[in-house]
Amino acid sequence: MIVKADVCIVGGGPAGLVLALLLGRRGVDAVVLEKHETFLRDFRGDTVHPSTLQLMDELGLGEELEALPHRVVRQIQITYDGGTFRPVDFARLHAPHPYVMMLPQWDFLELLAAHGDFALYRNFDVVGVNRRDRRVVGVTAMTPQGPVEVDAPLTVACDGRHSVVRRELGLRSKEYGAPIDVLWFRLPREPGDPEGLAGRVDEGRLFIGIDRGEYWQMGLVVPKGGDAQVHAAGLPAFRAAIAESVPYLAGRVAQIRGWDQVRTLTVRMDRLYRWHVPGALLIGDAAHAMSPVGGVGINLAIQDAVAAARVIVAAFERGRPPTERELASVQRRRSLPTAGTQLIQRVLQRGVLAPALTGRPMRPPLPVRLLDRYPALGAIPARLIGVGLRPEHVS
């Protein structure tokens, strides 16, 4: 079987579907290859930031997005032994949506898929990149019916930090060490619990709580590779640590009955030296793996997609696929916000998160205390997290 298109998009995540939607609206024939049968998977990034909410308005999807079940976060709060601090205040943003929307990613993706003029192929597991005269001309995917060749003059990799396209092209990256990993799990949420995004630093432990309405998505931040030590200590010790650090969850920890309910996110951060080759472009985590700090990965990837769509549409309107020079312009435009965001994440990881895991009594870092003491300053990190260094818009 052979599938032909103008653009082959590998990966049906937020970046891939937004790119396909934008291309389809301008008459570019795009296909999206999604590895899984459904979008339903736990512990995916579900933070939709103010910049992305504004983009959804510009696409005419804002009202439908707001109608989906979601939670709204206007502040980020962190509790230390010395009290609770609120260093980030999205409500102070001068933006159409001064808050972060906590929305299950599968609902977000289904909304994009329902409104796009493109072909979405599920259960298409890309296993190779096809070339002709050193130019990428498509990919090979395995499906339940057998191998499928997808022929396209442009391939865009949106297949995340474990990108098959990136691996097959042999592209080199700048690696930034990450001092942390995160163990994700979920517990029921009850009336009277805190709301929104909440962090708790206690006795060398750092817990992150994400309010999902009916349940908490909880993360235990551990030193790099520390999940092995947590597993070795045993499940009772893990449950006891949760109960001690997050007292309002103490009566629910028994619902964690096995390690299969705890997922380890191995944090990595890198950035490709080159995001493109003749016939192919990489964006989002495929080009620059982000730390979960700030939950900005989805929003940065979507902004990459908007920038890429602008270049790709302009080329096809001239009757041809984009040249490598034009693909390089996407990297030039998006490199500054990517590098700047990664720098901020590295500073926070090493200056705020890693020290919290030492086991020594810890005062809130000076920036946290200042941002809490002078609330107007909370708009600064809110803008860096919620809007970004170079937000893109749909014209």
C-alpha cells in the first residue's frame, strides 16, 4: 500500500495536529501518522497555557475548547515548612485568557482532529525514513495490515523526545543534564482539598499536585535515577512518604496497590544542532526535548507548528515544497524562545528543585520569597511560563 500527500506529519500530538489543521485550511494535502489507536494515555502533559488558548481563539475553536471538561489554574503555590507561597500569578497577565487550563490531552487532540481537513492514520508505527538522492521523500510505517509506504515531498517529525525520524536521520544534539526524574501517580480528589497546581517541599521530598477535578495527578520529584531507590524501599514506604508530606492524601494512599500505578518520567533536555535536512523538518520535542518544569513543552511545540505552517504554506502556494533554506528559517525563528526557555528550566532545576531533594531543612529560595512578598512581580514568571518568549499567532 502507498499513501501520497504533500506533507507527511509523523506524530499525532498537539504539534502534529495543529500543523495539519493549519495546512489543511490553506489547501495543503497533509497526512498525520499516529502510532497508537487512540489518544487515551495517562500522564501526558495536559497544561494548555494562555498563548495556546489565544491561538485556539484565532482558529475559531476557543468556545468548543472552553466547553470541554477542564480546570482553571490562576496561581501556582508551593508549601514549605515556613508556609505557603504563591510565586506565579497568571491572573495578572494582560491576555485574553489569564490562566492555565488543565485539560486532558486526549480531549484536546480529538477536538483538533475533528476540525482538521487532513487524513489521520492511526496505528501507523513509523519504522523508517525513505530517501531518494539524499533527500527525504517519505516514511515506512507498520500497520495491522502490514507495511505502508507514505510518499511526500516534505516530512515533518512531531514524534516527540523518542523520535524515530530523528534517530533514522542521525541528527546530533546538544545534551543538557537534568538532575531530576519524576514518579507520576494518581489519587482521588475530595471536597476541601486545595485547588489548582500545588507543590510541597518536606524532609528532602518534593511533591507536585495537579488538580484534575475528580482526581490528583501527583508527581514525586527524585534525584536523577532515584526511582530505583524508591522502589527498593518498598511500596509501604512510598505510601507513608505521601501521607507524611501531603497530609490531606493520607487516607487515600492505600489505593496505590502496585508499582504499575506509578509511572517514571525520565527527565531529559536537549536541542538539535540542526532541525532540518532536505525534505524533512523536526519540531517540538523531536527537535528539542523539554523538562516538565512549567509544563511548557506542549505550548512551545504548538508555537513551532504555527511557525512551520507559515513557511510550508507559502512554499506550496508557489507550487513547490519548501527548500532547505526555507526549512532552516523555522529553526532560526524558534531557536531563541527554545534556548531561552531551556535556560530558565535549567536554572530552576538546579537552583530550586535539586536543592529541595537534599534532605536538609530548606527555606524557600529568595526568588520565591520575593515573588510572594511583592505579588505584582508574579506577572513576570507568569508571562515566561504562560505566554513564552516569542508567541506565535495565526494570521
